[in-house]
Amino acid sequence: MERNNKYPQPIKTYSVFLNGESAKPEKARVSLMPFNRHWPGYQRKTEQTEVVDFYSFDISKECPVQVRIVADFDFKEVVIRPLSYGYRPFVNGREVIFTITKPGQCVAEFDGHIGALTFFADGPELPIDLSVRSGNRVLYYGPGEHDIGVVELEDNTTVYVARGATVYGEFRAEDKKNITVAGRGIIDHSKAQPEQVEGHFIDPPRPSPLVLQYCANVTVRDVTFRDPCFLCVRPICCENVEIDNIKVIGCWRYNSDGIDPINCVHGRIHNCFVRSFDDSLCLKGVCSMFKEQLTHNGKAYDTMEDVIYENCVVWNDWGIALEVGLDIYGKEMKNCAFRNIDVIHSTLAVMDLRNVDNAFVHDIVFEDIRVEYEQFNQRPIEQDTEETVYPIEEKSDYMARLIQGDIFYIECYSAFKEERSKIHNITFRNIGVTAPGMPPSSLKGFSEEYDMRNISIHHLTLNGKPVRSAEDANIEIGPFVNHVTIDGITVGKT
């Protein structure tokens, strides 16, 4: 491992073969360490990052893909995540072999997560109508590079990015319907204008590779998004949104989230992979700084309802893996869920509900969530000055919070200093933790009026063993939290 003047820069290189054929990787810049600036922050330096390889390919049930990796360095251990896939590698010296048997996304880690290899195995592609019929518009990007700048989408538009294509730029739509963004190529946001990604961030509405506002009937499928300079995929106040099998990687910049629906109704986000620096899979209301977005063309957009994340793999490098909040200005957020998700790395918290504004958050479910921790997890540190160096701990005892719930005031987000809202009827069901010990959790309300209430935890396990008490769950129940149960037994105030 070589060192520059500040940080260790690991050098891990590999030769990869898929079903015996030499495979050429795509590259993505990712975060090397959980080191960040306090909001509104400054852009991160590339010396806090590393460049990793990822591979995208097709797979079918009839034709599994054998992966053969030859490392150019010695290693002690290789782990294939998510662990729930059950991929057990055969290791012979510097050679590793395992077989991917189904569509999905997995990661191969050699002596820890630095320098990991990521594999995107895509199942049969659903048919896309690329014919130009009356009223339909098709934007087709074939293999090769395309520098498109900013493209405004119209009604009834299909954007197709073919495998082998890299599209540099961003797509936007407002007040549009029947939009499809599909294909197995890459949408890359790294060529955003320098003034949009550098310097001091006081103005949050920076561009994203895909922004859809007040749109209806939206499908985003199969595409890989790379290197967003802000939140990556942003449906804002949209209705009937499906996001299927997209991959988000290369998030290393300040505030680079994964998938962030904002006050949407009827959304399905499934079969996706997100490796983000900041928050990964989020349910957000409108930020109070932009509360005028709640009303548009005489219609109120003040509710998030029936938005479901399912069957996803998440790697979080700084922020929150599965988040409700932080921005929750509006009327309510209800009947939403995170289901069947593997969180293979997380940093601040895994499952998080934070209400800093006036929307009533209720009836949210976290179900069949599998969470993996390394033996030693580097702790998140805020960088005070340009000269501050990240303090690497060889054997850190830090663990991201498993569950975090909080109602509080924060000056740069909250619309009102004294008025908050509530978090009620939250269910955590079938939460499996693989870790050297039980990570901490915490719940805290704001006041008797603005409380957390009816928090139910069912079938929480640590390394396969049931956890049935607040002490064993390592959960701190703070003030203004009422009726917390673990497997039906009350552990908080009634």
C-alpha cells in the first residue's frame, strides 16, 4: 500500500474473466473514507477517493456466469456481498472463482471493502418500443460516447441508452407525462459545469443526471448512473413512478445521494443497486427552503404516499442507507415501505427517520432488511479545515446506528422553531444483523405534542440469534417516545 502526502492510496488490480472470456471493466470514482464537511460544505477532494472497477453483463437462469478473478496481490480473505446470495468463492492462491446464478448486483471484497469489484448481472431485457409513432418521441444513444449537455424531455418520450453507450449530461422534465428512460448503458454526470460542483454550496438546487418534476407515468429502467454532482435520481412531486434495476455508482461528491423521491405518490423502486456517498434510498418531503414547490398549477403536492423500495442492494459511504427525511415539509408522509433490502455497508445509520419539519410521518414499514458490518468500521468524521487529515483507525470499534429516530429543530432546514410534527406507527420486521456485536439504536421525540409513538420491532436477530430486549437490542429510548415493543413486549412508555 503506497501513501501520498495525506492518505493511503491502495493499489489493487485484477484480471477478471466471465465464463472464460477476459472482461473489460468500467471505472467509477468512489469515496475512500467517511470524511465530509458540515452542510452547506465544500466539494470533496479527489485524494479522498479511489477509482474502482465494475462489470455489467447479461445473465439468464439457463446460463449462469462464472466469475474468475486473478489478483496481482496476496490477500487473506475474500467476501462476496450480499451475504444473503450465498455466493461462496473458491480460492486458490491469488485466484478466486464463484458463480453468479441469477440477475442482481454483488461485490467482491479482498481484505476489506477498499478496491472492491462490483458486478451488475442483468436479466432478460423487457421490450422497449423504439418506433416513432404519432405523438411519440425517441432519443436513442447507441454504443460510444455522447456529450448531450442538458436535455428537456417532452410528453411521450423514450430515452434509450444502449449497452456500450456513455451519455454525458442530464435529463430534465417538468409537467410531463409518459416518460421512459431505459437501456443498459451509462448516464454520466461528471461533465457538469465546474461552477456547479466546486466551491462553497450555499444554494442546494444543483443539477442531477435525472430530475423529473410534476410528472406522471414515469419509468426508469436498467440504466447505470455514474458520478452525479448532487442527488442522482430525483422525482419531485411525481405520480406513478417505476424505477427498476438501475445502478447508481461513482457517488463521491459532496451531497451525492442515490434515489430520492420527494413528495411523490404511487412509486415502486425495485431491483436497484446504490453505492452513494451521502444518503442512499430516501423518502423526502420538500425542503422548507423551497416550500413554494408544494403548490403548482393550483394543485397541492404536500404528501408522500405509497412509495415502496424493494429488492435492492445498498452501499453507503457516509450518510444514511434507508432514510425517511431529513426534509419533511408538507402535510404527511404515509403508507411507505422498505422491503427485502441488503445493506452491505453503512456509515451514519442504516434505518433512519428524522423529522425536522411539519409533515406527519406515519405507517412506515422496514421489512426483511439484512444488514452487514465489517469487523472494523471506520467512523465518520467532519473535516474542519482543508488541512485536517482523516484519522484512520486500524481497529475501530465504531458501528453505524441500526435504527435512528429523531424529531428536532435544525436551523438550516426547519421552517418553524417551535412547531414540529410526529412520527407514529413505525414497524421494523425481520431485521437480520451480521456483525461482531449489536450496533446501537436510538429514538427521541421533540415534546409531548410532537412525539414518536407505536414503534414495533419484530424478529430482530444478531448473527441469526433472536434479540428480544431493549438491552440486547442496544437501543436507547429517549424522551417523548411512547409505546415501543420488541416482539410484542413493551419496552418504552405505554
